[in-house]
Amino acid sequence: MALSLSSRSFFTSSYKSLSPLKNPFSSFPIRQYRGLFALDPCKYNNKTTRYKLPRRRSSFPTHASTALQEAPAPNEKIVLPTNESSDGLLRIRHTCAHVMAMAVQKLYPNAKVTIGPWIDNGFYYDFDMEPLTDRDLKRIKKEMDRIISRNLPLVREEVSRDEAQRRIMSINEPYKIEILESIQEEPITIYHIGDEWWDLCAGPHVETTGNINKKAIELESVAGAYWRGDVKKPMLQRIYGTAWENEDQLKAYLHFKEEAKRRDHRRIGQDLDLFSIQDEAGGGLVFWHPKGAIIRHIIEDTWKKIHMERGYDLLYTPHVAKADLWKISGHLDFYKENMFDQMEIEEELFQLRPMNCPYHVLIYKRQLHSYRDFPIRVAELGTVYRYELSGSLHGLFRVRGFTQDDAHIFCLEDQIKDEIRGVLDLTEEILQQFGFDKYEVNLSTRPEKAVGDDEIWEKATFALKDALEDKGWSYQIDDGGGAFYGPKIDLKIEDALGRKWQCSTVQVDFNLPQRFNITYVDSNQERKRPIMIHRAVLGSLERFFGVLIENYAGDFPLWLSPIQARVVPVTDAQLQYCNEVGKKLKASGIRVEVCSGERLPKLIRNAEKQKIPLMAVVGPKEVETETITVRSRFGGELGNMSIDEFISKTKTASENHTFL
């Protein structure tokens, strides 16, 4: 006999306390699973996820943002249910966690059990035991199959707290004593698998193990996880599994998983030489390589241009400040665990900034404002630094230094709606520039503990709702999910695989204006406190770049590609002309490089591997006629054309965000 725990009795109530170590797919900390994992399912119609089975692919992708570009394309749709849409699937996954724990303890009698919840794509279980290998997972899966085939009943039993404690102690499961102490509900419920194994659990489960399709289950990986997410506590062995209702769903999921792996921004970033994170400098610190830096430059220029057109003033502020500033802002009280240690300079303490907000408030405070000055909009691409455990770092998605596209609006109460609507319009414009036009929107309202009176909360929340409805966007309300300082709108973008990524946020803040005592003079010459709105569109440049890489699988559209064209000679005899072509293209603003030194087929193959949108091939005929033969990654062979024609078409396509 042994014990595990359902997500209903411990996991959901203490989600953020779990291990910060890696999950099997993307190295994100498990405490961030539902919000950040690259493999979170996309919900269509609020209930289902659509993936497709593969068929043979064509030799060229037809569009940079197609969901399965350069990968097997689908010909049969499989609708993957979610835990929310299928109670049966949730029960299967939960029972699979129990069956796996039972199998582990049959094979490894000294293993101690901890928790075993269902998660978005399956289940996992943590064990205190010897390290496991992939070979061990195969043994465990075979034992699970035997348990499933025996069609053992799952029986629920209610016991007193004392009885549960007696049973736990009798089988020497110390972690379960700690879990039992955290359970507030009475009575305590236990689930039995036959008469051989039992589990401290709130359910739900399938009726018998035979209700599980053993061919729709796969054990995926094993990883380390600290007990309760505390690095000072024992390191456990976490086994991840996926479970579905039938084999077709499993195959579709595994295909989706492979496609997500193919798009992994860490691999593509290395293959295309876009960025790196170097051990010599430290984890979570991003080096932007020349090609990645070009894309960042394009992102920044696009962002700045749109903001200036919409009435924002650009700012640049310091990366450090006196520690006292962060006391005033409240960050040292509420955010200290995410801040780097302070440094002493000339007997004063300084702090690397974790946020940009206080700096913008200080700029506001340097002069007295009239009600006629509002709204005041300021924006900054400001680099911030946050302490993250090394085990939680993940490529560009979770780093220690990153640049936020931060902006703050200071306005009057009756301007909130119009300013929020303006932010929503700006957000849509920027995201659509980069190919994102599907969103999931959430409006989070006042939590139990909050600053500000009821009237201003009600007015601000109504303004957010009114702006969303005026915009015509559907949204869901997260009741009580707002920040303590104000209500907020969060927006997730949907990528080419249907995954949702948290990027944009709009937050009303009643806290910082009060803490910094900022005011303005109203029409009656009285001092009043303005409303402050925080907002970000991209979130951070690093994370957004990672999303872009995975959305396009590194196959960036022409306007965003770091190298738009590569000029290649048939033989070295044409190299001089190729260099002349390259100089002319560069002078016209086209990002181009000339490559030679290999046979033409290899030069072409190398350009395809590097996902260069356009290739200009030069042979003796092209030199004689002063032309080039153009091949498009997206449009195939475009034939022979003059240099001026190529420049004109390329610039037009780039400006219009289309393909050549």
C-alpha cells in the first residue's frame, strides 16, 4: 500500500509552492506550468484543442506563419479534449498517477511517495527514491499495463484524521504526514486500487483501471524536483506521463509535441546564430548576436514609431537606484525575493532595478502639473533585473535580465476609458505587425486585499469593461484576480501552433501615486491625485523574440528577416559581380550578404538551412546582362530580373509585410 495526493486536495491550493525545477517539455518551473509552458493546449470554443495528424509535406513552405511549416502537414483533424472539457479525461489522468505510483512501489519497494496530480497534458508523481533512467520508465510502464489489464476497482473510503494518520505511520510514509497536516477538509478521503494499494486523495477517478486505454498512455520523462519547491529540502524523482482517451489522441499529441520541439527557440537560436546564454557570464543573461540584434532593432524601431505617433514621449532611465527608492515604491516589502542583493557605494545602498515604474513617477514629480496637462504618456524600453533560481531559467522565456516595453499613463478619472481604449488599439496595431491577430483577453477585478476605496475601484473596473466592449473584444472575468493596487486586463496571443502566450497587460494603479504622493492642480486650484496606468504590449523583448522564433519556426517574413537576400555565384568567376550587386542592395537598404567558396548546390542548400527569404543566383549570363536570377523561399523560382527591379520589388514587399 502507498499514498498519493490529488490535485484537488493539495496541488491546486498550493500551486506556487511546488518545485521550481524543470518539466519534461521546456524546462519551465512547474510552479509556472499553467501560465507559461510551451505545450499548454490551446482552447478553441473554450473547450477543445485541435491538432492534426501528419501527411507528406511539400518541399517548400507556402507561408512563414503556417502552423506546420516545413513539417508534416495535416490531413485528418483530431480534436484533443482538455481536463476542463472532459471530466472522463481528467479522471483517467488522475487515476494514471495512482496506477503509476502503485507500479513504482511494486518495482521499488523502498520508494516513498509524495504528490501525484493531473496536469494539462497528463500527470506526474514525485518519489523519494534512487535516480531513475529511461530504461526504468519502460519497466514502470509495463507494470502499469499489467495493473490496468487486471481491471481493478477504485474504491473511495472516508476516515477520520486520526485514522488516516495511523495508517500513514503504519506504512512509514513521512511525506504524507506533512500533506495530511495541510489538508483542512474533513473527513479525510482515501482511494483504494483493489485491495493492494491505497492513496490519500479527494478524487475523482475512473471506476476501474480497465477504463484506461493503456495504448493511450506514455511515460515521457523523469526530472528532479525539490520537495515543496524548497532547495533546502530533499530532491525527488518526478516522473511525467501523458494520458488520453484513445490512441489517435495520443498520436496527435505526440505529433504536436514533436512540432513544438522542432520550433524550440533555443535550438533555432543556435542554428541561426541569433542569441546565446553563456556560462562564463552567468545563467539567464542574454547575448544578442548580430542577426538577433538586427531583429531586435526592427522590433524596437517599429515599437518606437507607433508610440510616438500615438502621443507617447520616450524615456531612458538608470539601471540602478538608491535602495530607499524601492522602499518607497513597496518593492522591498512585496518583491524582495525577486530582487538582486543590494550593493554599497560610498556608504549608500543601491539596487538593480526590478521595475521601471518608480523612475517614471520621479520624472512626473519633478514639476507641478495642471489638469490641462493630462493625459501624460511616457514609454521606455527599460532593462530590468530579477533574481530567478537557476533551475527555473529557460532560454529567452525566463531570464534574469530583460527589457520591458514599459509605458505609463497619468490621467484623470474621467479619462481612464479613453486611455484604456487607446492602449487596446495600440496593442492590436503592434501585435498585428508581427503576425498575431488572435487573442485571449481576461479582465481581473478587485481582490480581497486592496488599496483604494470602493468607488474608484468600481469606476476603474467599469472603465476597463467599457473599453473592452467598445473595442468589440470578447473577454472573461477573473473575479478577484486583480492586483492589490488596481484592476487589470491581460492579453494572451495565439501562435501558429495554437499555443497561448501571455504578453500584453494594462493595469490601473492606485498604489504608486499614493506612495510617492504625486498630485496635480485641478480647475479649483486644489491638489488632487492622478490615476496611473501601467501597460506593456510585448511584455519583454527577450520573451517576445522567443515567441516570434517559435511562431515562425525561425522562418521570419521578409521584412523581419535579419538577412533578406543572399547573393551566390555559380563559380568564383562571378564573385566580383556578386560583390557589386551586394553593395548596391546594401546601399538601397536591403539586408544582404554574399556567399561563395562552395559549389552552387551547397550554397543554395546552406541558404535554405539558414532560412534566407531570397537568393540571387549569378552565372555568366547574369554578369553579361547585368541581372540576377531570383529564387524565393516562399514563392519558388521568380526568374531573371534587373538589380533595380529586384530592389523595387523587395522594398515594396518588405514595406507591405508581404512576400516576394
